[in-house]
Amino acid sequence: MAHEIEHKIEQIAADVARLRIAFVNCFFIGAPRRAAAKSANEATPWVLVDAALSVGAARILEVAAERFGEDARPTAIILTHGHFDHIGALEALLGIWDVPVYAHPLELPFLTGRADYPPPDPTVGKGLMARMAPLFPERGIDLGHRAKELPANAEAPGMPGWRVVHTPGHSPGHVSLFRASDRLLIAGDAVVTTRQESVFAVAMQKEELNGPPAYFTIDWDAAHRSVSTLASLKPVTITTGHGPTMRGEDLAQRLAGMARDFDERVRPRHGRYVREPAITNEDGVVYVPAPARGGVPWGTVSGVAAAAVAGTWLVRRFGRRAQAAPPAQASPAVTQRKS
């Protein structure tokens, strides 16, 4: 049953759909092609927001064909940020779709081969997913000429009516996307709707409004301000990088309460970036604080071993069997940044 739910498209609005791949979401923005146009295979304009995990590439292509036409390609791919679980399918997708990939200027160093992200923090002490952090790649990628600068606080490319909102903290150039007409917010990882640090919460997809995933958040003061920014938008629907979609007139009030009580409810008690943030600029990382003293409360070896078991279980429980993506029809679009 969980396997079926995992890959079922959620229709959030007439022109917005969410697809979950294992423990991360991506979004299809654009009205599905008209039923009358299906026989003619007419494609309709659309945008992909985030690219999930590499094992989801074939499923993303399948959903795109079902919704927009067999040969449909997006007008653009927009990234809320560039962490591994939001860009994993890019290489396969860009091998087929020659389209621009937009990200905030402060995120571009990690997407153009210039920098790696600051290391994730397994010492935030919030759950087994956080302990898995040493297994999560922080290396940047190189999108080459496809990487484009996303306009800040302006309309999102290819998404009429959607505004780009800079919401840093989880990453330097993290953005959220907001549509005022129906007060729909795609928050990325600025806030999430499950406790992403907990293997149990991730597995059950338990609905719970939370701050950004702690193990990759590098500036907690900025993350605090970003929650306040999202509350000021007064959303009635929130969909995020991790967890189910939430709806309600009280969401803005709940976000405001989270911002008010951020230090007690969201900010970890200890961790590498809790008291001192990583510092970045348009060229990449300027400064990274020393690792937190004391390390992982249980031994590092046992913690990583347990995390590996948990990660394997999560993928087997919720991950669709990886399908080989169709062979790339263009030169490789993404390269791993070399040390």
C-alpha cells in the first residue's frame, strides 16, 4: 500500500501537482493538456520545480508525458535549492530536456562547479535521519551553460503569477515560490511538513509543521527570519520539499507562532551551526565553523551503521524500483564537482 501511495500524484491545484520520490517532493506547474488535445499529442507549457532523487528520473519523465504530452519538455526547471535530494534526477533529465535551470544567485556557486556546500551536521541530535548526515553528499555539481540566475522577489520564469521569495538559512540561496491569487506556497525546505530528522516520521509521512531539516541548515538566524517571511505571506496552502501538503486558514498564524517560538521549538540545542553560521557569498563558502564538540551522542561508527540500515529500509519501503532513465540524447549535462 505504501508503495502505491509513494508514487501517486497529488493534485494540489488545477495546475499544480506534487510527486513524492522516496522522502522528497518535486512539483509540476502547468495545466495538464486538454483531453481533446490528447489524440494530437499537443504539449502544453509547464515548469518542473526541483528534481528529487536520481532514482526518480524515469518516474518524472513518465508523469511529464502523462500530464503534458509524450514529447513535452518544461520551459524551465526551477530549484528551491541545490542539495543532493533536490537535484538528483537532473543529470538524466537534462540529458533529454535541453532547458535552463534557474536558481538564486547565492546558490549558483554550488551548481556551476565553483564550490561544495558546507558539511552537513550529524550532531544536531534530532533523530536518526540527522545521524545519517555523514552519508549525504554535500558536493556541488556543474550544470554548465544551463544554470541561470533566478530573479529575486520577481515573477518566476515560466510561472505567471508566482513570485520568487528568498528564504535563506537552510542554504544560502534557498527560495520559496508563492502565488497570491490562491495563497499557495511552495516552501522548499524553509519549512517542511514532517519531522525530517526522524526516520519514523519520514516513513509514516506524519503531517507536522516543522522548521528546515536541521542536518543541512547552516544559518539558524537566517532560517528564523525566513519563517517570519513565509508567515507574512499568509498562505492557506503549504507544500514543501518533504512531507504532505497542508491546508488551512490558520497556517499563517501557525507560521507566526513558529517564528515567535523559534529558539524553543525549532533551533537545535547544540550543533555545528547553531551558535555560529557558515558564511557564503556569490563565489561560494567563505567560512565554516569547527565541528561541534562531543560528536554524535552514540559512537560515530555505530551511528553511521544504524543510519545506513535505516536509509536502506526507507528506500526499500517507499522507493519505487529504480528504472533506467531513457538514454541521454545530448552530451552529459551535469558533472560532479571535482575536489
